[in-house]
Amino acid sequence: MTESNLESTAATSEAPSSSFLRGIIAEDVSTKKFGDAVIQTRFPPEPNGYLHIGHAKAICIDFGLADEFGGKTNLRFDDTNPEKEEQEYVDAIQADVRWLGFDWERLCYASDYFPQLYEWALKLIGDGKAYVDDLSADEIRKYRGTLTEPGKNSPYRDRSAEENLDLFQRMKAGEFADGSRVLRAKIDMSSPNLNMRDPVMYRILHATHHRTGDEWCIYPMYDYAHGQSDSIERVTHSMCTLEFADHQPLYRWYIEQLGIFPSQQIEFDRLNLTYTMLSKRKLLQLVKEHRVNGWDDPRMPTLSGIRRRGFTPGALRALCAAVGASRTNGSTDIEMLEHFQRDDLNHRANRAMAVLRPLKVVIDNYPEGQEEFVEVANNPEDPSAGTRMVPFSREIYIEQDDFREVPPPKYFRLSPGKEVRLRNAYFVTAQSVVKAADGSLVEVHCTYDSASRGGNSPDGRKVKGTMHWVSTAHALTAEVRLYDKLFSKADPFDFPEGGDLFDNLNPNSLETIVDARLEPSLADAQLGQPFQFERVGYFCLDSDSTAEKKVFNRTLPLKDGWAKIEKKAGA
RNA sequence: UGCCCCCUCGUUCAACGGCAGGACAGCUGACUCUGGCUCAGCAUAUCGGGGUUCGAAUCCCUGGGGGGCAGCCA
């Protein structure tokens, strides 16, 4: 599958919005906080699902900021939980990061550090900083206390270093059952920060890991693995989302106890978009329950979904640059994304004419059997895109919306007696209509002005309306899929007691038109090539297309000023 | 009711003790062979109360509001 045209080249310099993160790094560079070490960041996804738009922000920050300061970024898979992680996700994530326009310095896996992490655990045990606890998960929870009450020490907390060493080695050796013991850091069970109440470092899990297979049956927890992985990679700025702020003291504690490279964690707000749900777990559920057609369903906010939909890396990068980063949690208007997407496509997409809901128009005074070709600009925004020839004939299709028997005020499209322009072709005037027995409109009869060829009348006569059209004899019939928001509420999580997130699913998020009529040049459309169907929207060929049947996805509709006027008049 | 974080136009991000500004959205209008694009203009904000200061969005105190945290998930 080639998607060359949809992808702009590597990420360059979208005007970076200022950000407190930039300020911190600039400060650290000027004070030489890390000596002469190069700025090093990492993007650390867990391979337990597909990347989504929210991750795009993290990627732009991690890669973008490092690049700005001449630094490097690793792609590191945070693969410490074999029960949820799969190679499929590892592959998809790499493809998505590349698609977004970034390339990593090193490809890393937390699982590569399991031996080192194990050695360090041994050291902490030897130093009396960690112990093996035989309490059950349930008991550990009870001993932890609550948000308002301190926890209490485990009865196993004061085992000797020798006993802990022996037990931990036997945990690794596979002598104990899942869940029977854990290794915990010995910190402070009365800390107001729950993360510091002797956090679990290792659990026993006899599960096959997607990379290390059955080599290990003990796996490190996130807190113990992440900071140390950062340190191993000499990450200077480990940027993560706000919910990890409470973990920062623990992040530092491990690094200090171990006396290793002092990576520092900095938190920023995750990207939230209105009408969009970015919970990996819930996204998985949408897929598993077949509420959408897979991870790359064009309605999904996954990078693979919006890519198939026709969204572009440049637009995503522009959005991320525009929203910046802060420590405030909020929700960005989806319109912002749509704006940057339209802006990107407006410059790059070739135009074409396509009629989604066809209405036949017969030009009575046009010679029967005649055909001709009019020259049309491929992209008025970009002369270098060249021109193409589009066939015109006596019978054409126009959009049903472009004709009204009884025109409302300010309507300047086709209506009886009204003259309009067929884009790049001729002026036509509607003369009469033909209706079926049930009163429905069958076709419109017009006359044309042969002197107006190309779209202008030599007498300087003006028309208000210009519409797109497709010659019936030359038309390509295709399926067109119109997508709308997946959720109908700005906040998908806003549902009444006893309700469900999925109650907010938009029942009209997909409308399929099976018999749209397209200009013949669209037969050559390539996967990944963006088009603007003039006056309608941005589209791209879908991968479901076959030699016999083309399928197009609507990326986004064009802004519709008329709809606004009409709505206002109706209101 | 413990700890942590956060409160600036409708939304989002700036202003780092010195005239509150940009983007998106909105509204007017101009232009137009896409009711698209573009252009011009308009409107809208520092959560409240104290304090420090010549001067506070910014610093301090206090009240209010929002968010996060009690996985052997990340």
C-alpha cells in the first residue's frame, strides 16, 4: 500500500507554540544541569493498543523538543506487562510514529533492561531498601491504608537481607506461584503519598512475554522500570502526563537510592478533544464489541483510523504546535483539528468534481450525441499542479441540493428561470422539470449559452451561483462513505447515572452512498492521494476499493456558508 | 475529607513585577468561476477577598471551583 501523497515529509518546523517545557529545557541547557550531555528524550508507549491522537501530542513534544535543542529521542516500548502486550501493537506503533514524521535515535524495550533491573533490585535488597512480602494482593491493599489514613507495616517488612535475597532469587527461579509474593520497596507506610507506601517493585507472573518469552516469571512494575529505563538511556527530560505527578517522588527515590543517572520527570497535560474518546481501554472495547470496524475504522481517533480517513501528519503536527502544553486539564475544540486539517489539504489536494446525490440535468439546446472536453485547474491554490480535461455533454448530473423548485431567500443555485454557471463549462438556465407519478423530481431541463464556454459570458453577464457537475455518459459510479463524529456529545463521558459511554455513540457516524457519480479522472485515484471534491469536501480512496468498485472516504466536509445562512433563516 | 496539581476571551496557548496578546470558534463586511480559500473589521477574559509593591494575571495569605491519587496496570 502506497500512501506517499498523503504523507508530508519528515516533521519540520511547525511554528512551535511556546511551552513551559521548552522553558525548562532551555534553562537546563544554560545552567548545564546535565553537564555536556546531549538533550535526550524518549517516547515510551506500552504496546497494548494502537496509538491515538492523544499520543500524537506526546510524540510531537518528545521528538520535537529534543530536536529543537539538538537532542535525541528514543522510541521505547514500556513492555513490562506480558499479559496485555503484543507484537502486533509494537509493529503498528512504529509505523504510526514514522507516519507522523518522526524517527527515533534508538529503538528500545524496557524488557531489554530486565537483567539490569534485577541486579539493581538485588542491590536495594542488600541495602535493606526492599523486601519480599508474602501478603496477598488483598492484604496489601488493606495494609496500605486509605487516602486519609496511614497504612501499616507488613509483618514481613523486617525480614533480613539474606532471607529477602534468597526469597527474591527463588521468585525469579520460578519456585512460587503467581501472586504468592512480591518484592516491595521499603519506604514509608505512613506517607501522605500513597505511591510511597512501600510500592510493589516486582510481581510473579508466569506469562509468556512477546519478546523475552518464558525467560522471566517476575516482572517489574511501571514505577520501578520506567525511571531506571530512563536513567539507562541517559534521558535528561522524561516528559509524561499529569497523572504521573504523584509518582515523581518515587521516580526520584529509586534513582537516588541506586545512585544512577538523574533523569528528571516533567508532567504536562494530555490532549483531550471534544466529541472524542481517547481511552485506550475503551477504544479496545469499541473494537472488540464490533461497534466500529477495527482499529483503523476511519471514525476511530487512532492514528491508523484517521490516516485511513485521510487526515495528514502535517495537520496533526500543526494542531499539536498550536495547542502547546501546560499543566491545566481541559479539552480542545475538535474544530481546531478540523481547521488545521482543511488548511493542510486546501494547499495540497487536487480538485475533482463529484456528485454525491445525483440529479439529472438535460441541456435541451446542446447537440445530441456531442461531447467536448473542458480544461480545468487541478488546484487553484497551486498552479504547478497543472490542468486536466473533463468531458462535458448534453446530460449531466448535479447535486440534488443545487436545485430548488421553489428557491428560499438568498438561494443562488439553480431554480426555474435562474441562470447559473456549471463550473469551467457553461452558463445554463433552468426551464422545466420532469416529475415521476409520485411527484418526485426526475430531471431538470435547461438551456445553455454556447458563448459562455469555459465559464464566462463574453457580454460580461454575471451569475451568482457556480456548481459542480459530472457528465452522465462519462461518470464513474462509486461508493462514498461520509463520516461524522463517533460521539454525539462534546464530552462522551457525560451520561446519566446508570448510563453508558456508548449511549453517546452517534448513530449517524457513518453514511454510505452507493451510487455517487464522479468525474472519470478519479478512476486513477491512488491510495493515500488527497482530493477535494469541489464544493463538497476532502476525500481519499479507501483501501476497501477494488478494480470494479471504488470507495472514497470523506475526510472532512468543506465549510458550508450556505448551511449557516439557511439555518439562521430557519431559526 | 489526607496529599499533589491547576484556575487568563466560548476553547486553547501567551504575557515570568511594567499597555492582557495570538490561534480556533463566533459576528460584520469585501473578494471570488468552489456559498471553499483569502482579506478587513468587531466582540469577548485574569475565580472571589485580603496583603506586599510606585505598579500584581504574575509574589504572599485566605476562600471558592476543577482535576489526579487507595492495581501484584501503565
